[in-house]
Amino acid sequence: MIHDILLSCLNLHSKRLPIQEFVVSDAVSAFLHPCEIKIMDDIIKIVNLLRNVAKFSKIYGANQNSTNIVETDIEPLQTGLYLKAFVNGIDDSLDDYVTEISDLERRYIQNPTHSLLFIYQKLQEYEPLATYLTKLIRGIRMYKLHGCTIVQYIQKNSLHGDARIYKAMKTIQASVNAIFLKQLTHWILYAKLIDSYGEFFIQSSETHNESATESEKGTSIGSSKHTTTSLSEAASNYADIWRYEICYDLLPQYLSSSWAEKVLFIGQTVLIFKVNSHKSNKGVHTWNKTENNLFKSELSLWNEKEHIYFTKIQDLQNDIDLNVSHYERVIDEIKLYVTTRLSEIAINQADLVQQLRLVKDFYLIGRGELFLEFIRQTYIINKSIDDENRVRDFVKAFECAAQGVGVTEDLEQFSLCIPKTNLDVDESTHEFGFFQLIQLQYKINWPLHLLFSPKVIERYNVLFRFLLLIKKMQYDLHMIWYQHTRESKANAHKANQSQIIHLRNQLMFFVDNLQYYIQVDVLESKCKYIYLETFIKIFYHTGQYSILMNTILNKADFEQIQRAHSIFQANVLSLCFLLTDENTSKTNILHSTTLHSSNPVYLIINEIFHICEDFCNLKAKGEGDEHIDKSINELDERFGGLIEQLINLLVGLKAAPCTTPLSQLLLRLDFNHWFSIRRKRESS
């Protein structure tokens, strides 16, 4: 019987447990003492715990497929590499148990006089381990753990006072961490996701890729020769880097989100270099092997140093206790190398400084003469033709404007388009026609795709439409001034001429100062500290664009450049009152006619734009003098109320820190308190 018990202890995968059937039979009381029956019950209890662990290991072992699991397990878990590594670790941790029971069997065969206590004593040593492993399995089943969440779960339960349990947990943890480090290595060094079961904390988002592709592909009609009706192969491949994102639900809690973002960035950088390498091999022909090797080394990221960083990552497996600082130190070292190398290529080969100047010239309307000519050309477009032909005329107007001011070479990187999805909506439903729909497409130089992501380009287009709208209002008001000047020279004065001139001057004053505020106070101003003898300090803030360029010229690494660029864009959007609620992530200038921006300053500016539009349309309607007088008075009253609200808002906002540009805007709009005094006089 003792030998049968030992065999039952060894054969944990059998379907039946014979000794359990023997204990519940009527014959047991005739052959065993009650104390022996109690020992037998305890042995069966421990063996059943181990059998349950072995059953779980067999179900989710490496040789099982999902069909067998569903048939075997009542509540099947989602399969994956981490779950298989977990059960492999359990099998390894039970090797000592199998070895010791086999040794007991050998000793019993040599001396058959051993009693039940001979087995029970040894099994008792493994009862805490069996109980703890059962608890682990119960937790995985209860919380439906999958992927990297198993890594976190094992780490949370890895410390224990029992030496045997501690050793088993380290065995299981090493098995699971081996999968994690393998996936981490492939992503960091080769930008590959070996993740058939969706377990790694970096995931490929196909829906994100489709949306990014739609925004960049030619479902739009664009200008310049390189723009076609479908996304080019280059843009498609480079857009792949934005398919990958962090799944924070799968990220182990002992690793910070900033650590995960560094890992994502490194992999995206490697992917950029891989895509460029494939294209270079297809498009570049070299004369000899030496020249080819030189070309590859100039555009290579690792410069044959992969083995160094591979060893550093694999060394993490050698830590007996998981050391988070070791993980952070290795990733920081790799990221420092990657960002330094990327910054070197971006500045020296991609000419980052020149690219940012072009972005400023086009998206931020630094080339004012180009867009002034473009707006002038748009007035020649026939308003009666269908929308698609009008879009082509808009594109042609942009090309003609570029030729007129001599910037046709830059059109190789910038093109004007209007997405067809926006054309499906009637233009009359939009507040400012096609000026609210147009976008600038930017052909990004490699490897600056990491700097100019689709979201960054989208925000630049928000700024572009807002600044272009200001330019349009400015042009319309100046054209009204030109018409009034011609009428005055022709002695064609009207009774309401003075009211029209007065309102026109106020609107021109507002629009001109708003444009000057954005282009000079926000973007271009330099930082100067002047201390007068009376200890009065005069401060001129640093322009946002100047801050960005200083960061680049100070030879910062790519991470610092990326951070400085993000801060630059966020500050410009904020100072232009275009920052929106994170949940909506839209503005009025972006897509729709309804106001999504919660910024009250922007709402007031938008209303003043409507006043400018209505004022410029009064003369075109050709209505009677009485109706014009009434309309002018209404517009003047609306404008006065809005200016009063705007000034009150700016007075409150300028008290906040880092709002020097707002103080400059307030100073220019209410110079000598002219508007404030006028409103008080009118109200009294």
C-alpha cells in the first residue's frame, strides 16, 4: 500500500486517485487505525492540491491548443505566451518535488518497513507550496489575467518567507520575464512585435492607422505635382509608426508610464530607420561596396552596436530580485544613444532648422505676401460653378500666388487641399466658406516624421485656418477702405459715410492688432531686461518660435527638441485661444459650424469676425441708405459690447503667470483706454 501511495504522489496527471477510493471504502476501518486514516486523509488532501496544480499546467501547457482548452476547462482563460510561461515555471518549480518523491520510492524499495509517516513527513514540506500555487492559479482565473498583467501579478506575489515558496516564485518569475524581455528586445532593437496573442504593453492599432491614413491620403484634391488621389507608398510606410500605442492596462504597475513612453519612442525610431533603409536600398545605386557601406553607416541607427544593447537587456534576466532601477537605467541609456543619433541626423541631414522655418512660413503664415496674394486670387473664382471645380480653382489660386511671389520651389513640400469628406457638406452651412475647410499638406523630410506626427500636423492646420481667416478679414476691410477712398475722390459721398468709416476703422484696428499680436508678440519677440536708474524693470517676453530655435541651436538631443516643439505648439495654440477641451479635441475653425471651443476669448473673436463679414457684405448687397444706416448702427452696437467683454476678459487673464503677450494685446486694443472710456460715455 505504501508503494501505491508513492505512485499516486508521482502520477499527478492520472484521471483517478486509487488511494482516495480505498479510503472511502468500508474495508479501510478493518485494516487501518483511526490515526492512520487521518494521516491518509491529510496525504490525499495534499496530493489533490498538487493534482489540481498539475491539471492546470497540463491544460495550459505548451502542447495544448485553444480547442482542447475549451473542451477541458469549464472556464477557459485566454491563451498566450505568458500563461504558457507561467505553467512552465510551475512545472519547473515542482521538479524538486518529483525528485524527492522518487527518492522516497527508491528508499522504500530498499527498506519496505517504512510507515505512512515516512511519506507524510515529506509531503507536509510541500503543502505550503501546493497551497500557494493553488492560490496563484485561483487569482489568475478570478481576474482573467492575460499577457503582461501576469508579469505584474507574479511580481506582486513573488516575496515570501518560506524558502521553498520563494525559490518556486523566482523560478516562475524568471520563466515569465524571459517572454517579456524577449518581446522588449525585439521591439527596441528591431521594431518588431512578436505578439500573436496581444499580450505586450505596446499594441498595434489598426483603426488608428486607418484614420491617420485617411487624413493624409488623397481623398482630397491637392496642389502641386506630387499630390495624387491616393497616399504614396512612402507616406503609407512612414505612417505605420503611429499605429503603435501603449496599452496601459497591460503595462506592469512597477514600470512607470514614462518608461513605457521611452520604449515606444525607441521602437518608433528604429521603425523610421527601417522604412528608410528599405527605400534607400530600392532607390539608391552606388558604384562600389565601400561607397555602399559608407552610405549605410551614415543612415544607420545602431552602427552595428545592437549586440551591446542586446546584452544589456538580457542581463536584466540575471537579476535575482527584479530591480526597477536597472530597467530604467538600461532604457535611459538606449534612449540617450537613440535621441543623440537622431538629433544628429535631423539637424545635419534633414536640415531641421530650415524645415521649421518653412513650417512657420506656411502654417503660421510667415510669408504674408504669399497668402495675401492667394486671398486676392480667390476673389476671381466664379461662385456659380460646382464645388469640385471651385476646389480646383482654390488650388490653382494657391499655385498662382506662389508663382507670383516666387516660392514655387517650396511647393514641393507644401500643397493645398480640401478633403472630399468636407465637400459633402453644403458650403452655406459653414461660417466662412472654403476658408474653414482648407488644409495644408506637408511632405516631411526623413526622419522628422517623429516630430511632425499626424496630430501635430492637424494642430498646425487649426492654426493655419485661424490665421488665414484673420488675413482674409484684414484683406476684406482694406478693400472696403480702398472703395471708400475711391468714392471720396469721386465726390460720391453718402449721408452715412462717416458712420461707415468710423466702424470700418474700428474693425481694421482690431484685426490689425490681433494679427500683430500673434505674429510679433507671440511668435517673434525677443527677451530683454532693461533696468532703469529708478529700478523700474521693463520686460519683453521671449517669442515662442525663438525659444524653439534656441533649443535646437544649443545642440539638444531629439527628446529635448521634441519636447520643445510640443511646448511651442501648445503655447501658440493657447495664446491664440485655440486650446480646446481634451474630450472634444476640436475647435470651431477645425471642422464644423458649431462652437466646440470653450475659450470665451475665442468665442468673442469669432463673433467679431462675423461682424467683419456682415460689414463687408453690406456694400455688396446694394440696399438702401436707411437699411444700411440701421445695419451699421446694429453692427457698431454689437462690436462695442463684444470689445467691452473682451477687454474685461483680458484684464482678468493677464493676472495669471506667463501671460505677457496677453498684456501686450490688451495694451494695443485698449490703448489710452479709448474703448473703455467710450463705452462708459455711451452707457451714461
